[in-house]
Amino acid sequence: MDQLGKEIKGDIEEDKNALVIEYLNVRRALGWLGFFLPAVLIIYGLLPDTVFAPSISEFYYTHMGGVFVGTMCAIGVFLVSYKGYAKTDDETLSDNVLTSGAGIFAIGVALFPVVVDSPDMVALPDVNLGIEGHPNLLHFGSATGFFVLLSLMSIFQFTKSDRDSDGKMVWTGDNLIFVGCGGVMILALLALVPYVLSDRITETLAPYKYMFILETIGVLAFAVSWLVKGKQLGAVRAVARMVAPAD
């Protein structure tokens, strides 16, 4: 190979390495944001003279509203900017479609806050109630789309790194985590359906922070999935490799 060829190959490898590092950094940022949001809300909710909201979304009406909106918008921007694997000919939903859609939904969750009728949530001093007058469908639809698209990303796209020659998924430790996290997000979402649709169930379970717990489980599953894809959480990955059939 002549000198020009070596230089061209070196530039390509450098660009490729820079792209890989960029992807890793975006994945890690998304994962840590997923851990940060419920953690900081729990800490706030346990402080004296504060309100522990029934759901993550309802912290919008507390002094943590700015943190909630800022974090969801940051997650949305990171997801929209993430390109991931290139689209294949037999693929309908590519990385770009799934993450861009999830990013738009994340921003929708922030811009269209859940509508509440709770004196505890709307009577706090120095709290800006922001956008009002929109139907709750916009908020819940955005939240549902966010979790559904991220679960599809985790189950079908993240597992593409470990496939056999026929394109079938290999059950490695990482793939166990990806499928498990995607499944947890879907189950958490399904478990919230009766809570949202039935006033009686809502009144019964709200004192136990049912919605906050389920939302937190879903967000943490999203965080773990993206951190593992970003080559983080080595201890978790090591345990998964111990039980994975392919490792």
C-alpha cells in the first residue's frame, strides 16, 4: 500500500473511531440521565416541607418542575441526535426512526404536562404551572410512545450486535439485558393502563405511589439498557454473562 493509501485508510479509521466514541458517549449520557431523574425526584420528595408527587410527571407541579422538563428535553435532544446502525433493506424501523420518534415523544412529555386537579400540587409557592388547557391524551400518548419505541429499540436494535449468520439473535449476556429491559418497559407500561383508565383503581393505589414506582422501573430499565450498550455497568454485564446460554 502506498503512502496515500495508508493516509486515506488512517483517516477512515480515525473517523470510524471518533464515530464509535460519539455513539458511546450519547448512550452513556442517556443512561445516566435515566438514573438521575428518578433519583433526584425521590431525594426532593423526601425533604421536609415538600410534596412527593404521585408520579414522575406530576413533579412538574413542584419546585422540581424545571429539572423534570430540562431532563426530558435533554433526553429528547440526545435521542433525536442519535443515528445508530445504518438502515438495512429489510428493515422498516431503523435506529434513526425509533430514536428520533422517542426523542420527539420525550419532548412532548415535557411540553404537555399531565393535567392534575390536586390542591397539593398546584398550591405550592413559586411554582410555574406552564402550559395548560391541553388534553391529557397528549401527555399520556407521548409517554406511551416514548416507552414503546425505546423498548423496541432495546429488544430489536440493540441485539443486532450479536446475531448468527442467519440473522437470528444470539443469547449473549448483553442481549439478555437488552431483551429483559425492553420487556420490563412494556410490562411497566401495561401495568399502568388500568391505573390511568379507572378512577377507582387510581384512588386506591395513588397513596402507595403506584404510578411513580412503575414509571421509575420503566425509566431505570431504559437507563440500564443504554448504559450497557454504552459499555458501562460492568458488574451487571458480568452477572448476565454467567447465566447467558451463548457466553
